[in-house]
Amino acid sequence: MTAAQQPGVMKGSMARVVQLTDGTTRRVALVDEPRLRLVDGVSSMYELASQATQTGDALSALVQGRANGHVLDYDEVYAGHGQWRLLPPIDHPSEPARCIVSGTGLTHFGSARDRNAMHAAASPRAGASEPAELTDSLRMFQAGLEHGRPAPGEVGVAPEWFYKGVGTMLRGHEDPLVVPRFAEGGGEEAEIAGVYLIGADGTPCRVGLATGNEFSDHRFERRNYLNLAGSKLRSSAIGPELTLAPSFDTVPGEVWIERRGERIWTRAVASGESEMSHSLRNIEHHHFKFDAHRRPGDVHVHFFGAHSLSFGEGITLEDGDVMCIRFDGFGRPLRNTVRVESAGDRPIDVRPLG
């Protein structure tokens, strides 16, 4: 079975694009299974999205109108053969630090279950004969259920928010995700990520949505839920495709782990607003309400939360394991290999300038 025949790779659906390079030249391509049709006149999705914010044209129309007929074999590119290599489907080409990577947690029913179990085990609050008290995780999830879907014109409760880094930490299809030497572990988080560009007038513009792996250190977080912030400062991946105008009601998918060529764990997952305690509009409001998140020309990649984690089912990822994620309508699966650095933290010495 070719990649083009795999479940989730849809023909005749909404426009999907990739970014790729041959080592010298960057290009944008429209996915036209089983081919990639190169887009004329731009070298990045950033450039094309910037034009759309200025002209008011639909981004999908711009892409389809400029697909020039020059085609590449998608199977070859996807497998990493030949001269072309897939990049993350969005970046800030000239200033990577102006791509902010962040996320929202405790939004999906499955993740709330896993997080609650993790934090309850780390910080038991009740004696054996006393009724268990709600963890902070469940309190926040419950608040989303009650107030995370505000009516038009109203503001709902804020979801959990975390920072993951900048564009230098963003990876694409087949790029390794690294467990740093100081980390306690690493685990996949199969999610959908929103991709945004801030227009010249400060308006956040949604470019599209992409399959994502919001890689985190769950062992470190399990020690104390206040470690969440540090556990999220890791490389993460999106791609291989960016879907420009997808449905986001119910999005079924699948995540699996391969070890030495064999699947050791797999799970059906789902995302989309019907699977979440917060509406997309509420998540976007609470991210972009900050002035610093509406700086013209910045790119934002924001993860919307995971349904299920292999860590929650006792899986410990090892060096060389392959994490695979797909969502219906979002193109081909995203694959990333786990790379574990040699253990052993060491001090970082700061040089005083005074």
C-alpha cells in the first residue's frame, strides 16, 4: 500500500500544502495526490499568507491559482528519497524566533482523565478513608465544561495555557524529537495545531490547521504538576501538511508507536470542537488577548490538546522509537523518531560581564 492509499489521505478534499527544500531552494507545493504541484511566485507559506492578509484573497484560491503544473512524486518526497525534503509546513523564514509555539491543555476528555490520574498519584490529598478531593486538573477541566463555550460576543473561562518555545524548536515530518540529557523522559502527544499569522493591523489570521506532535516530559510533570511549564520546553513537530480550510467539528485519527519495525502501541483518537471542553473561538481569544501575541508579522503555532497518551498506558519511549500520528482530512501521517541524549545533566555556567 502506498502512502497515498493510506487512511486519512483524502483525494478531492480541502486544499492542503507542504513546504519543502532541495537544500538550496525552498518551495511551497499543493498536495494533489499522489503528486505535489509546485506553487509559483513564493518560497514560503509565510510569504503567501502575508499576501492574503494584504489582498483579502482566500489563501486556498491563491494556492490553487498558482500551482504551476510542475509536479513532484509525493511518495518519493514523503519517504525522504531524492533531493527534496519536507519542512514544517509553516515557519518564519527570516526570523525563527518570531514564530511562537504554545498550547492549550485539559481540553479533551481523554487527556483530562490521564492528567488527573497523574497529578492525583503525585499529590494525594485525602486519607485512605476520606473521599478523594478533585485535583486542580479536574477543577480546570470542569470549568471548561461549564464556561468554555461562550455565546457569540461573550468571553468564556480561560483554558490552561503553556509555552513551548520558538521556531528554532519546531520540527517537521521525519525530523527527530529529542529527549535532552537533563530530561526524565519524553512522550508523544497527538494533537491538531492551529497556525496563525498576525496581520499588519494586529489582527490574528488563521492560516490553517496541521497534525502535530506536542512532545513533552510526562515523567518530570508527574513528580509535581508545577513542573508542567518546564516539561513543555521541548522540540515539537507539525506536518507534513497544512490544511487551509478544514472542518473542525469531529476529527477522528490514530496514533501509534513503532519499535524496531513493529507496532507496540496504537490508539484511536479524536479531536475537534465536539471532543473538547472549549470552543476554538474561546481558545483563540485567550491566546490572542495578550498584546504581545498580536505583534504584526509574527507566526503562532498553537497546539489544541491531546486525546490520549501512550505514557498514560504505561509506555516508556526509547531511543529509535517512531511516533506516528494521523487525522482524517489532514493528509499523510506525521512520523518522528525519538532521539534520547546520553543521560547526565551538567551545570551551565554564566559569565558575568560586570
